[in-house]
Amino acid sequence: MRTPSVRIMGLVAAGAIGAWFAAVSLVTGMLWGKPMWGTYWEWDPRLTAELVLLFLYFGYMGLRGAF
């Protein structure tokens, strides 16, 4: 059995850490947005881009685990 290289393990860890931070920022932003804007979600380009980034991280991790 081959052991994965440090570079591959670093890329996998970077994807998981990035997804975690993107999810935390979306959740805390939604909690902050409710009292400020009166709603949990606004289709602001910045928020939407953060959501797309989270989906990209999930896709990367899913495809990385498939191969």
C-alpha cells in the first residue's frame, strides 16, 4: 500500500479547511444579517459568491475522494 504524499495530503486538508471557513462565514453572516437586514439571506453578489465558493469546495472534496 502506497502512502499519500505530503503535497496531496496538504491539498485535501486545504479543501476541507476552506470549506469549513466558508460554511462558518455564511452561517455567522446569516445570523448577523437577520437583525441588520430583517432577513437571513439577501441575494447580494458577495453572499452569492461565497455560496458558490462553498459549493466549489464541496465539489472539489467530492471529486478528490472519487479518484
